[in-house]
Amino acid sequence: MSTSLAEQLRRLQTPQTSQFVDARKRHSILFTSEEAATKSRETIYEIGISGLHELIELNPAFADFEDTLFELTAKDIQRAIESKEVNALLDKNIKRFMFHFSPCFMICLEWLIRRFSINLYNKDEFLMLIFSISSNKYVRSMHSNNEVKHCWR
């Protein structure tokens, strides 16, 4: 029987809720998981904004993302509980952002991992990006959480 409660329980069993399990560790590509857990949302946001401004200097097309992925209200988004429509819009903007990425992407990527869990929700795009630069540090960021084996089901 498919009821509202059954649907809510089903969603609680999905991988996206795993990001809330251990607050002492956080997904990160700039810091160890323990170091990342000590960084506030504001600190990671400021790091991401700094990277975005560098990207805008290199390519003005990134300015579009100041009003979407990097707007102040993005700090309060909890992707795991957002509607399908909100997540579809996030996916669209994240795909556009990744398409425009440049070599200084890590600073912005930290924000996208923290706030939008792109390593969980946008695994295909995230892995394509990571594999294209062939650095073990990035692959470890997903592998350490046993995410790689689940990516292309």
C-alpha cells in the first residue's frame, strides 16, 4: 500500500539521508573529513564565493551562478527534503556550472559538496569531472564513503 507515510519512510531509507549520520565528519575535497567537520557553513560559503569570483574573472559566464547556486539563501537549503522541482532546478544549474568549470574549480566545488551534496545527488557529473582530472585525492573523496560502487546503477 502506497501511502504518504510509506513514501516518507521510503525516502528516509535512501542514501541522501546518510549525509546526516555523523556530524563529526563531512565530505570534502579540500580538507580531511574531520577538518571539514570543524568548518562552519559560513566559512565554506566564503571559500566557495571566493572561488566563484576567481572563476568570474576568468569567464564572465560564471556570474549567472551568483544568483542561483551561490546566492545567500542557498546556505539554508537542505537538499534531502526539497521538492522534486527544487532538486531538478538544482541539478540543471549544477550541470551548467560543471560544464563551465575551470582549473580553479576546487574552491567552488567545496561549497557545492557541502550545501548541495553533489557527490551524492549528482554522482555521474561529479565522477565525470573527477575522472577527467585523474587525481586520486578526488576519487578518494567518494570512495572513502563507499559511493563509487553505487554511482552508475
